[in-house]
Amino acid sequence: MVYELSRIICRLVFFFCFRWEVYGRENILGAKGGIIAVNHTSFLDPALVGVPIPGGIYYMAKKELFENRLAGWYFRKLHAIPLDRDKPSITMLKKLINLVREGNLVLMFPEGTRSTDGSLGKGRGGVGMLAAKSRATIYPCYIMGAGDALPKGGGFFRPGKIRVTFGRPTRYDKLYDSTPSKRAYEEISRSIMGEIAKLKKSMQDMLVPVKARNGQSR
């Protein structure tokens, strides 16, 4: 009930404040047992990804958000999982693996931290390790405009345009079947970031004609 009500409110806010658009939703509808891998520029990102998906997603949030009892209760209702960024644990990894194996969607940011300028960073090995150990299907996703609407360190929303695009699901079975190693995990993460980069380019290419038409109209 709390989750669904929050989805409705967020949908209205995103639509009216950010002229929110979602592309490739058919690639994620009905998805089960996978990792949604997305670029990270804003605190809004989990909601921007989760709202279009019936049934919801799970994601990690810094443990400080759970220190207040009421806030902690609310974030848990939103399927957020407390994360100690200074001490990642095996227990956390096992929990995420079990969520994927049980048919849930887990949101991951391969870059590990928010970008301040919208550029894509290097994928870290963590998402590769989770993908390999859970043998997850990967659902790449790219968000454009969230960093302008609520940038890192920003305390207030800024009206703007936000677009979210979901790519086709992909798997890395050859790497999953290889000997577990840091190198294999990093290769998976690099491949995932490559898919996100393709979505970014596709979005930019789509917007070129729009900008050209706007320029001609002036």
C-alpha cells in the first residue's frame, strides 16, 4: 500500500514537474530475477527507474537514511536496503543474490557513485560479481536530465526534462561460466557500462532532429 501510493505520487510529480518520459518500457515489463543497471546522477534515480515497473524493485540506500525510525520504516516500505558504504559485507551480497534468484529486480549503479557532470564513469566490479554469482539477466537503463533536476549536493528540485530509457535484456553466460575472478567481474561491469553508453548515444541521436527543428523554427 505504501509502495503503490508512493509510486502514484512520484508519477504525478515526475510528469508535471519534469515532463518525464519513459522509453523501452516493453523491455522491462514482466521482467523477473534480474539486475537493472543504470547510470547515477541524482537521488531521484531509484524512483525514476522503479515507478514504471509494476511490482517494484529493490535497491540499496546509505544506512544514514535509516537512522530516523520513521524514515527508516518508510524507506524499507520502498524496498530500500541499508548499505554501509564503508564496510560492504558478504551478508549484503548474499541478500542481493537471494533477491535475484527469488525472481526480484535489483537496481544497481555500476559506477558506484553519482556523476556530477552527467558523464559515464568506469564500472566497478561489484555489479559484475553480483551478476555472476546470481547468473542474472541484466536490464540496462539510462537516465537523462535527473542530474539537472536534483544534482549531487542540491537540496531543491529544479524544473526540467527527464527521460528514462530501458534497453533490451542481456546476459553474460560465458563470463558467468568462467573461473570466478576480479578480472571476470570487471569485464562484466565494463560490458554493462557499454550497454548503458549505447542507450545514452541512442537518446542523444534521437534528440538531434528535435534540436535541429527547434533551431529552424527560430
